[in-house]
Amino acid sequence: MKFLKRINTSSYNYTSMAQIDTNTYKSSKHDFLNFCSKNMLKVKNSLSDQIKILKKKSSINEKTDHNTEKKEDPEFFDEQKNYQ
């Protein structure tokens, strides 16, 4: 038994297939939901790993940003005083 899903757009034609063995799952709702939940758990774990990596990268970037703070431009502040 194969489930076929097609997504048509103006420039691309995507086709994704998911095969489910009917002998193993007997197409019952309970087994199908177990199959889906196992796959969703894999996706969740993968996403949480990616989030951890991104948080580490952002914390490293924040640390380097604090070390390279921009100096204030004195000419800009002189102009601001003239306007006030």
C-alpha cells in the first residue's frame, strides 16, 4: 500500500512518497498512529538538536559582539547638541 502526495506549483512539481507495509500495520488506526508518532518523535528530536546548535552559535556570537562594541561617533553627538 502506497500513499502518494503531489504538490504542484508554477515552477516545481514535488512528489513525496511514504510506504507503509500493510502486513505489519494491517492499516488499523492504532498501529498507524504508533507509526506516525515514532516518526514525529524522530523529527522532534532532530529539531531539538538543531535548536541547541543554533543557541550555542548565537551565544558565541553574542560573546563576540560584546567584545567588539562600536565606539560612539563624537561628530554625531555634536550635531545632535546643535539641533537641541
